[in-house]
Amino acid sequence: MTRFKADIALQVVVSFLALGLAGFAGAQVLEPTEGPLNGSLGDSIAAAVAAAPVGAGAEEDEAEDAEAEESSETETAAQEPDVAELERQIGVLAEEIEILRSGETQVRLTPDEARRLGLAPSAAATYSVDQGVSIAGYGEMLVENYANKAGTKSDMLRAILYTGYRFNDKFLFNSEIEVEHGKEIYVEFAYIDYQMTPNVGLRGGMLLAPMGLTNEFHEPTVFMGAERPVTENKVIPSTWRENGGGIYGAFDKVAFRAYVMNGFNGQKFSSGGVRGGRQKGAKAKSTSMAFTGRFDITPTPGVFFGASLYTGDSGQGEVIVDSTEYGVKTTIYDFHAQAQVRGFDVRALFARANLDDVIQLNQFLGKTGSAGVAEGMQGAYLQFGYNILSQVVAAGNTSLMPYIRFEQVDTQDRIASGFTRSLKTDNNYFTFGVELKPVAGVVLKVDHMWVTNDAGTGTDQFNVNLGYAF
């Protein structure tokens, strides 16, 4: 009798825990019926009570006692597995309730899902919680050894913290706080998202320009190579962020982002590219605004291709020559593609920048000869990698990937009349290396880059990168 009463008590506890779990999860478990007990809780208790012997205390006699005594051992043995199962269910329900109370991440976004939001995997941590604070991060240390130059340089290149807060199912805040070179602190991005529907949202604050393959996806565990591609440094000036706002969305196989942002400061352009014109959201001159956006198609998981565009004036109302103001319109576009399938990782990108009013800009800046800002700049690369452990089941999450990259960059592809080309600005790069990921969040990359140009000034270099993301 004591054992049987314990079974009834355990069933009641399980029912109450199930009810509590439903309350935290926001799901309605009980269906309204007549009477004080209904749904699963009423059923559980009713079933337990129905199983109890009726009138056990009022009608006992010697025959029943003898029969009960003979079968007690058999009943106890039969009930043992049921009690163990009830105890297991209580444990599971308690764990789930604790997770709901703590606000822990329920489902981490896949790399494809994060990319469709314009974020690398760790940067998307805020999108995986129901409510509350999220913390993630990444970092990388780089060692560079240059041929024909004395010494080797080592640098704690970046140490990053992503911090975010989800207010509810519609509003969230996300940010990246970066320490570069062990001492320089920057805000890499900081914005508010309003998720209007499951497919479309609004975004405002300091935003990453949605260009290329690296600018938004710059965690060291995401891009191949000890260093980022040169094209996405000179032509697409990663990491590139400005103040603005816009819309983002993802529908089945299609994703897009479209923002209005403050434009470049064209007074900082050079023969080496537009990189110096970034304002990084710091007291940014915003007389000249710009549009930037991208469109991607994902035909199958792990594969996508698309295009990006940036266009807007860079004069900021300050490039004035002979009493005439010049806008210095700057347009950058790229075509990109990436495939990560069955251990293969293939990436390709072409990017071009075109500038207007270049003669007047160079005159305003006092640049002449081969030092002038060009009318056209472009770069392209093709990169292959293969994880040689991808088909080895025992390897688990460990990855060992040799890779090669072919790249060409010319920041003076087209020059204005009256200026001359510098033979140093048209460079070819060939990189061979290998990356090891002992676990998904840690990477060691070692490579060698050969650099050539018509001036014969290309400097080869050997690189080692140790990175992490969590």
C-alpha cells in the first residue's frame, strides 16, 4: 500500500511539473472542461486514483490479506520500472523549466541562417535567445615575416566582444566592441533591429556595409587565409562601417540588405585606394549620404552567390575648386560566390570602384603625377580549400584544410588625363597555406604569400594566425 501511494504521488508531481513547463514556455497544455480538474493534470490524477483499491480499509478480511501477502513481491517488482521512468521524467522537466527561467540560448543559428542576417556565426548570438543579454566574441594574433626586410612583426590584431540584448520577439540590440593591436578601442557595429515579420526587419545605428565576402563575415574562423584578401582591403575597405539605417530580409532561398549611410570622406582617398576615406561612424561628415545593399541567392545549403553595390558622393560639401563644389561620386560594386560542400571550400569575388570629379579632387588635394587618385580601381580573387578530414568519421569537428588563393589588385586601373600610372599599384598575389581547426571555435592558419608587380617591389611574406570565436 505504501509503495502504491508513492506511485500516485509521483504521477501528481510529474503532472504539476508539466503544467509549470507549459506556463514558462507560453504553451496552453490544459483544455477547458467542466469541473476543477481538466486536461493532462486531471487525467494523471484520475488515472492514479482509479488504480487504487476501493474500500481497502473497510472491507479487509483474512483472505484478502493472504492474497495481498502472496502477490506483494510480484507487484513491487512490476512497479520498479514505472517508478524509475517517473523519476526520469521529473528530472527532464525540471531541467527544461530551469532553461526557460535562465533565458539560455535555445537554438543556435546555423552559419547559413546567420549569413542571411548579414552576420558571422558568433555575431548572431543575440538572435538565438528569447530575451535578455547575450555575449560572444572572437580574436586573432598575427605573426608576419617579410622577405628582404629585417625583423618579424607580431601583433595581437584583434580582441572582440559581441554584446547584445533582446528586449522581446520584435526588438533587439547588437554590438561589436573591438580592441585592435592591444590598445586601440573601436565600436565595430552597434544597432537596433526591429523584426517586423519573420522574414523582414528594420535596422539602424552603426552598420557594416553589406559588401563582399569578408566585410560582414570577418571572424578568423570564417575567412580563409592568415590575412584577409587584399581586394577586400583596398577596393572594399574592410572592416567598413558607417552610421545609417535600412531594411533586411530573407525569403526561402533569397536574402537582401539595403541601407542609407553617411558617405566617404573623399579628401582621404589616395593612389592606394579608398580605404582612407572611411569615417568609421566617428563624428562622421554626413553632408554626402550613400546607398549600399546586396542581394544573395542560396540554391542549396552551403552555396550562395550574389552582388553588392555602394554609391554616393564623397565630397561632403568641401571639395570646392574655382568656386564650384564637386560631389566626387563614388560607386563600388562586386560579384561574389561561395560554395562549402563535402569538405570543399571555393570562393570567388570581383570588385570595382569608379570615381567622378577625380581631376578636381586631385587638384583640391594637390596631388600630381603617379600620386593621383584614380578614376577606376579593381580587384579579384579565386580561392580553393579542401578539408582532408571531412570524410573521416573519427575526426569529428576537427578540420585540416590546405588552401590556395590567386588575386590581382590594381588601385590605378584607370587614371585621369594628365596623371601617370604607378607601377607599384598593380599587384599579383599567390597564397598557399593550411588551416587547422581542432575544434569549431579555434583555428591556426599558416601560409606564404608571393607578391609581384611591374616595378619589382613586391614583398613576399610568411604569416601565422591564431584565432578563436565563441
